[in-house]
Amino acid sequence: MTDQLRVPDNEVPNPNAALSVRGLSKFFGSRYGDQRKSARGAIRALDGVSFDLPKGATLGIVGESGCGKSTLARCLVRLEEPSSGEILLDGEDILSLSLRRFRSVRSRIQLVFQDPYGALTPRRSVGEQVGEPLRVHRLATSRKSIDGQVGDLLERVGLRASDSSRYPREFSGGQRQRVCIARALASKPEVLILDEPVSALDMSVQAQIINLLRDLQEEYELSMIFISHDLSVVEEISEHLAVMYLGRVVEDGSSSEIFSQPLHPYSQALLSAAPIRTPAERGARERIVLSGDVPSPASPPSGCHFRTRCWLALSECAEEVPLLRTVTGRDHRCACIRALDTEGRVIVNN
């Protein structure tokens, strides 16, 4: 029996990926240190997460609250230091860099936070805050150059250049999120991570922000990670999808394939709760109601973390952590010893 996520021997980083993550773990509160195998008593916020973000594409990350999505976002930009693993930005492991050296790389990967109200400092003007990355990363030196770039960024996100003199309290929630996006774009990043960027906004404003992100992605050739609990939003904006449960990725692949044919039982339950969009779906989709509560990340079940709530669990599920391996197609992976297709047929039996 093992409590460590096993990574397949052939799971090497994709050289064409903008960002590759391998075996990323984050344990909080361990008195044994980060590198101990068991780390008893620690909260396993991330437990061996691996994925690739293709260049110019959007990877959606979904899962229940507490599954580790926001911790993952913070670890990717080193606001939290991971306990172990690799984060490869264009092939360079940014975790191997000193914090001083990482500052020079920091401009290439930016994070937009969930709360547009708390993400901005109320006592500083919007122009000061959007222009700060330009000063910190020395992308502009003169006041005139900074002001010009700030005005251009604000206009790119649908605001006015003259708004730079205003303060956050003078903007609506949607406008503040546009300011946050402008600030993230100021350093000309290659990778943009968005942690629940539209959850605090109403439906009409959500649609505006999603359209804005699409336009900016094409204009700036961005690779994006879009984290959300809203499946309809993720389906709309993401070409690729990763499903997380209790600190682990349990399924990943193309969004279209996972939404049409989820293989992991947790993915099936999660997607069965998504809003029904057409009358045809109403009759075809069966809601899967999970029993029990999500286990504590401080004391997760052995083997498959989902087994205590899974209606398909076998005795073998408690013995070993299932590999995240290809099950159908070239890019669809699932961490389950008996992944099912949409008709309930077993297609994997490790």
C-alpha cells in the first residue's frame, strides 16, 4: 500500500507546452517537513498534481470547494511554496530558482484573483496599480511611458484611459475585474491564471468578461488556466479540462470529450449537477447524488481518495492510488481502475 501518487514512467513534460506541472504537492502543518513520504497530520491541499498547458490554449480546472484549485493557482506563481514537484515554464523549473531569480521570471506568469473588490488597494488610483508591474519589472522607466502604457491597457480591457486617475471604489465589480486583468497583462505574461474570475459577477457581466478574455488571448497569444466551479463557464471558454478531487487530478483531456463522456465516477457526478441547457438533456441526464461528506484533507482515505463516496468502489480501490492514465483517445486520462463510458460499460480494468 502507498499514500503517494504514482506518476507513470513515461510521463515526461510536453516540450510544446507553455506550462508543465509534475507531481506538485502542498502539505500544510506537517511537523515532519515537506519531503517525508507520509507527512502525518498535514493537510494535503495538493497531492501529486500533474498536467500540461498547451501554448495558446485554455485549461479549465474544476472541482468542489476545498479540492485544492486555489492552492494550485497560488503555488503556480509561488505565493505558496509547494512541498514538492516541478513547475516547468518553457522547460525551466521555476521551483529550482531562488526567490531573487524567480522575480525576473515572475512577469511571465500572472494571476487574477477571485475577488475584484479585495484585489485592489482602495487608497491607490487605478493607474498606479496597473502601472506597478511596469515599474517593478522595469518594462517602462519614464512617467510618460508608464502613463501611456497604462492608458492603452485600460482601453484594451474596455475602459477609458482617463479612468487611470480614478479609485477602485468608483468602479463596479465587472469594471474592477477588468482593471485586475489589465494589471495582470501589464507585464506581458505568457501564462495567465484566473482563479474564479467571474464568480462574484452577475450573469451579464460574466459574459462580457469571458468575451474579453477570448479577445485578449488571441491578441496577446496567451496560454490560460481558468479555475472555476461553474461548469457552464468552463465549458464555454476551455479547450482542455482537468477535474480535481481532494488535491488530485482524477480526470483530464479535451473539454468536449469530458463533457460528453466523463469517465471518472466523480466527474460523472459533478457533470450530472450542471445546469440543463436543452429539453433533450432533461430526459437523457440522470442526476447522481453522492453520499457522505468530502473527507478531511488532513486524513484522506487510502488508495483512491474518492472511494468512500463512490458507488462503484472495489476492495482494490483502498489498496493503491490509481494512475492517471490514457483510457480513450490520445489525450483523455482518468485515475480510476474501472472507468465507465456514458452507457455504463467498463472500459478500463487495471
